[in-house]
Amino acid sequence: MSKTQRTREICALAPIVPVLVVDDAAHARPLAEALVAGGLPALEVTLRTPAALDAIRAMADVPGGVVGAGTLVTPDDVRAAKEAGAQFGVSPGATDALIAACEAECLPLLPGAATASEAMALLEKGYDMLKFFPAEASGGAPALKAIGAPLPQITFCPTGGVSPSNALDYLSLSNVACAGGSWVAPKQMVQTGDWAGIETLAREAASLVD
């Protein structure tokens, strides 16, 4: 299996990968169930809160879901995520140490790149499924389209500033497999337990097609 084969399979599950910031692990399972029911099975839990690893543990048991850990920065992050049950990892950028840790833990990685040079460096290491981050701040869909012209062998998951209003701009590009978005799990809805509302948002996101 290539270094990106499993990552590509995960990115092909739905047009949007929810980017989740979970403050309370008690919300994790019902949140995951709502997103999966709405048609978004690949879930990225960012390691930005103390509850993140417990949230991954809770989501790992949800039928039909594929939970991953986002904001991987250090090898320790990788090991902790894998131990918690993460099935893939996402990083804002990429370092040799981070890549080595993911390969040692057999954790499929979606590494971040914002420039052609970063993308080429990852391609040299065998990674041709990348996260384009921060997408909007790096020039948005026009920039990603331009990068794709000389690097057609690389596929991207743009993340960062992607919203319902611009998601199709990205998803219509030939070098985009999916996009990462946080709007499908608004903080207020999560805090109030509006799982039906989140399922509706997920269903709308899952229906996005180019």
C-alpha cells in the first residue's frame, strides 16, 4: 500500500471532512453519530483541547465513522492519537520527525502544504494526497488551481476558511478530493446538544457536488 492510498480512501468518503474542536468529551459520541448519520463519516478531531484524545476514544467506537486526529505537530501527538484510536492524522504542515512518527505508528497522514515547494517536498517523500492549508489565506481556490497545473499528480483537501459559500469553488477543481470544514458542527449547536441540527448541516454538506 502506498503512503497515501488509505488517506485517499478516507478523503473519498464524502466531499467534506468535519474539522472538530471538542471541549467536552461527553459530546463526542453523539456529535460523531449525527455527522455520520448525515453522510460525513470521516471526522477530524483537532488536538486543540484537553478533551481531544478522550473525544477520539469515544468516536472510535461509532459505527460507520472513521475518526482521525488533526493538528498533529509533534511525534508525541502522533503516538497519543494512535493510542486513542485515531485511524488517520492531519497536520498543518510537515516535518521529517512528524512523518517518521506517523510511518512508525502506521498512521495514515494528510500532511499540510501551502506552497508548490512544500507540495513538491512531500511528493518526494511519497505523499501525493495533501492538505492545502490555510486555504483561503493562501489564495483560495484560484491559488490551488494554479498549483495544480504543474503538479497534476497531487490531490488536495483544502482546509481553513472553507465555508458553504465557497466550498464548491474548491470541490469543482480537478485536484481536490474533499475539503475540511468546521461549519457542520457549530460550537453553539454542540454545546446545546442540537444533534438533529448538526445532522441536517452534515446532510447538506454531504450533498455538495461539483
